[in-house]
Amino acid sequence: MEEFVLDLTNGNVAEVKVILASVIAALAIYQLALAAVGYGKLRLPFLANPAALRGHRAIGDTSFALAVITGVMCLSVYGFEDDGGIHAVAGAIVLGTLVVKTCIVRSDSLKIGRLLPPLGIAVFLLFMITWATSAGDFLIEGP
Amino acid sequence: MSHERMNDERTHWPQIIGSIVVALAIVAVAILITTAKFGSTSSAKIQAREDRIDLQEERAKDRQDALEERLKASEDRREEASE
């Protein structure tokens, strides 16, 4: 797997990972805004609540796929490093939380939709922590 | 799917597409900002340097070939003149 990732990124694993993580972080901020519109916390004349929620879901699916790819790349090349404690824990929890959130969204039988906003905020914060402890460091301090 | 929900989705299509287009723009800006921070990647630099060296070697070889041809031609001419 490590060889495959190295081949795929032409040896620039860290750079590709930083770009992917930054894209996910930027999308997470946008997702927060879309959710705020969807739940009526923020009113925009040009975006209705259902449209915002549909967009939120479509972009969320893409972000989830990107997060899984980034996580697999990270684990296969770097593993659980000693100095990456917070990053590894936040990354693992964010993926777990995303899976739970997606299950709640997709399942109509589970009547726990009220958990979605706090879960969404938790996912956003965890994404930001994961980004800040890897890509943020990398961008500010260099490789 | 109920008729109400289908109608709702139809009327909101432009807004849904608009929100996705905005997301794509955000992705493009994020990629531009991060890649600008890196500059060209190390492999790209190595590739560019190798291409430059290849080009220089090719030009040197061409010059050498041209020089050899000129020398051979002048030798031929000298031989013809001596004959």
C-alpha cells in the first residue's frame, strides 16, 4: 500500500496530503455555513433551506470520500507516529463520527435526527484540529 | 417520493447546483493557495533540471556532429585537391 501511495503521489505524499486536507478544511467551513442556512440559523434570500441541505449532503459525501482517502494515505505511509498523537486521535475520531452521522442521515428508522447539529459541529471542530496539527503546521513551518 | 418533495426539488435545482458550483470554486481557491505556498514540488524541479540537462546534451551532440561533418567535408575537399 505504501508503495502504491508513493507511486501515486510521485513521492510527494506530504504535499498531496496537505492539499487534500486543506480542501477538506475549506469545504468543512462551507458545510457549516450551508448547515446554518439549512437549519434556518442563517437566512439568505438566494438559498432556500431544502436546497442548502441537499447541497450540504452532496458536498458532505465528497468530503467524506476525500477524508477517507487522506486517512488511508496518512496511515499507510506515516502510521501512528509518536509525535502525531493529537492528529492521529482527532483523525480517527472524525472518521468515526462521520460514519455515525452518515448512518443517522441515511436511516429514516433511527429517530435521532436531533443529534445531527451537535455531531456536525463536532465533525467540523475535529476536522479543524486534524488540519491544524498536520497541514497547518506544514504550511506555516514548512516540511 | 411524494409529489410535494419532487416539486420542491425541481424548484430548488438551480440553488442546489449553485451551492455545488460555489463548493468547486472554494476547492479551486484552496488548491491554488496551498500549491502557491509550496512553489514547484521537488520532483517537478528535478524533472525540469533533467529535461534541461537532456536538452543541453542534445545540443552539444548536434554541435559535435556538425563539427565532425565540416571536418570530414574539408578533408574530402583537401584530398580531392591533392589528387
